[in-house]
Amino acid sequence: MDLVAITKRSAVHAKPSGLVLQYGTAGFRTKAEHLDHIMFRMGLLAVLRSKQTNSTIGVMVTASHNPEEDNGVKLVDPLGEMLAPSWEEHATCLANAEEPDLHRVLLDISEKEAVDLQRDAFVVIARDTRPSSEKLSQSVIDGVMVLGGQFHDYGLLTTPQLHYMVYCRNTDGQYGKATIDGYFQKLSKAFVQLTKQASYSGDENRSVKVDCANGIGALKLKEMESYFSQGLTVRLFNDGSTGKLNHFCGADFVKSHQKPPQGMEIKSNERCCSFDGDADRIVYFYCDAGGHFHLIDGDKIATLISSFLKELLLEIGENLNIGVIQTAYANGSSTRYLEEVMKVPVYCTKTGVKHLHHKAQEFDIGVYFEANGHGTALFSKAVEVKIKQLGKELEDERGKAAKMLGNIIDLFNQAAGDAISDMLVIEAILALKGLTVQQWDALYTDLPNRQLKVKVADRRVISTTDAERQAVTPPGLQEAINDLVKQYKLSRAFVRPSGTEDVVRVYAEADSQESADRLAYEVSLAVF
Ligand code: NG1
Ligand code: ZN
């Protein structure tokens, strides 16, 4: 480690004194102007993590669904996963070290994690379309270079595309080619094979309208056009040519306001979806003939996908265990439908995709989605090999179903929830089953619900257990919530401190919108 060089470069990316930031659920996130030193230091940290794991590490510059003025950064671990928890702590220490302490912290991390500093390091970097992202990603590169790391800058990518690249690079290309062409080749091949099998549905001209949140999704969907000659027409809105990123549009806006995005013309019963700013979330929606808006969120996406997978497994005749992973925010109707009608086991984890992802890895097939539309499906290596082998060997109906499942496996991005890949999976399933968006929506009816944010002096006074569904502290809070919940029908409510914003989130659902609203409000009063 060349301490003199590090000191010199670090001075160029000086930390504003007194600024304290934490590596949260989605890495670091704040106003872009406060992030230069963080980017430089995450470049340093990525090199250490790469040396320690002897693998390629990813660094993504994005603030997802947050306003255009914000930015953020997160590291991607060797198998395309979120950074390991002990390294999140190192990231926070490194980010908050005052300039003179920087070496000591770097050496401390290296020692604690037994990093062999002589090893080579390789880091891949990508960014979203925010005006601040290009310069900030240069600061990451500066950090990588000063520690002698090699790097490849992918430039503009969606977050899940970077996760995919990291995964490919660390599995010797077995998962796919680590290029944007490799990504589109893999997805388009699987999608085209699937839609060929769907030709009997009679709907040759399938089309979907996409609200791209004025972000990277638009760019990548345009690039994707040349890979599909038929099968699906994707019409882009909020493509960034006029509107502002995530402003009155995108998956987060549509989900939290439960209304259509601006900048999109919607005819009745047309199938529409929204990506978020870095294209790792997707929600579907439509307006019915009476002009009523219908949201199809992550829970209903998980339901469609897991039902389809279960049906395919039945046809193939393989007894594989399939599980659906949700968080406390999953609508109660979805959980009931999955457990009671579909007879699929459902598990609840803490908020944040890393928790869902890890739980999903315990199954032969694990489908996970947050209600906000972030999710994917994971298939164990053994399942993938078996299914693809059956698809080659069998010529009958079972073989046909196995081929279909093999293509579905290839169509999912198993490194991370991916709006583009999820959209193609959903479009393929709807085509194969000949389902309209209304029929999909009608699987079950969401319980009316309300989410509120409460500003408190210190959100850490609230601690939770049972996958965040029960408050442990402050004393008396859970009892107060229980008493309120008892006063409503089909009701449920919980509070938890946000991992990405300085707020406490309140969630309530009940048999009517008025009751859900009232319950959420009453619970928010109990939080003070
Ligand atoms: P927090 O701020 O911890 O609630 C939010 C989302 C998560 C996840 C992360 C990361 C909700 C209620 N919470 O977390 O699901 O997506 O951001 O982006 O939607
Ligand atoms: Zn996102």
C-alpha cells in the first residue's frame, strides 16, 4: 500500500469534516455533492474486497428511485450479491474516517479480514444516467487506481446489469458473457424460444407500454430493440428526453401514490409497467374501462411467477421444493392466496433484498419479491442441470414443459432483481398462459393498505423482531399497536425504522381504505 500516494489522492477527494454517512440497505445515498470522498473510498474498499475474495467486485453509482439531485454507491460481491454485512461495517468506518486516520482504517480492515495485499484486484464499475454520476464514477476509479487495482468501466448500465456482469466474470462465463451484448443475447434467446411455444395463444401482436422513470431503463430498452424482431412490441415513455429522473414517474411513484405516472398516455385495459431509476424494480398497472387505476405490485408478480413455475413442475413430474419469500410489506391477500390456494410455502424476511435473496437460496426454486417490485427467482445449480437435461432428452409433453422451464431459468437474472428481465419473464408467462392483465389482476384482491413516514428525533429507538413485524422497543409501543389493530377487521400494522431514509415507516392494512388510513394514522401517533 503506497501510503503517500493514497494521502495525496485522498486530499483531492477530501471528506467534508463532520459529515457522517452510513452504508445502509442500498449502500450510501445522499445529495450528490456530498459523495465525492465516499466514491474515492469505495474504490479503495472494492480493491481490498477483490484481493480478499480473489474475485471481481462491482461498484455501482446510482441512487435508484431517489431524486435526480441525489446519488449513491454500492458494492457488488462476487456472485452478484449485495456486500457481506461485515464489509458494510468496514465501508461505514472508511467513509467516516477523518483524513489523517484513513491509512489506519485501511490497514485495520486489511488485518481484520486477512487481506493479502500482494494479490491482484479487479473492479468493474457502472453508473446510472444522473448528471452527477459520470464524475462520481471517475472518483471511484481514482480510488481503485491508487491501490493498484485493475478495472473495467462499463459506463451506463442498469444496476442489475452490473450484478450480472460481476456474476458472469466470477463463474468463468458459465452464467453468460460479461458484456452488454452477452446479456441481451442470453435474454433474447430465451424469450424468443419461449414465445415460439406460445404461438397458440393467438395474440401475435403483444405489446406493453413502459414508463422508464426518465432513467437508464429507457436507454437499455432501446438497445434491446435490435435483439427482437418479433414477439413483443415495447413502447417507451418517460425515456429521459424531456422529463426529470423519477419525477412524477417510475415504479416507486406509481407504487407509493397508487396512480399512473405522468407523461404516459394510457388507454383502457392496456398493459403498462413502470421501472425505477436504475431499472431494478418493476410494477405493472392498467386503467379499466371505468377509468379506475389498478396496480399490480411485486406481490402479484411473485404470485404469477410462482404459480406458473409450480404448474410447470407438475407437468414435468419433478418434486422440487419451491418457496416464495416476502417481507412484512407484502399484502395479506397475497400471502393468503399463495398459502391457501396455491399451496406454496411463504416465508417472511426483513426488508432489503439481501435478506430475501439469501432466504431464497435455501430452496430448489426460490421466488422473492418486495411489494415495491424488486425481486427475481433463484434456481439451484442441480435443478438447472436436471431441467435442461430433461428438456433435451424427452420428446413428450414433459420434455416440452422442461424446455419451457429451462428457458425461463435463462430469462431470469439470478444475480439481482431486474426490471428488464422480470418484464420479459412476465410477458412470456402471460403469452404462454394466454392471460390478459385483468385476468392476472383478478387472481386475488389486495387488502386496502396505507404506508406513512414519521419523522422522529431518533429512529433507532425503535427496534424490531419477527422479520420487523413486532416492535421490541420502546416499551409499550407494540401493546399500543396491538390495541389499535384489534379495533379493525382483517387488520395488520407494524412500524420499523427505514434503512434508507431518516424516518420511521408505518404500514397498516384493513378491510376498507378508510380503516387502513385511520389505523396507519393512529399507529403513527403511537410512535411519537
Ligand atoms: P427502507 O427505507 O429500509 O424501508 C426501502 C424499501 C425497501 C428496499 C430499500 C432499498 C419499502 C417499504 N422499503 O427500504 O423495500 O427496496 O428501500 O432500495 O419499500
Ligand atoms: Zn432501484
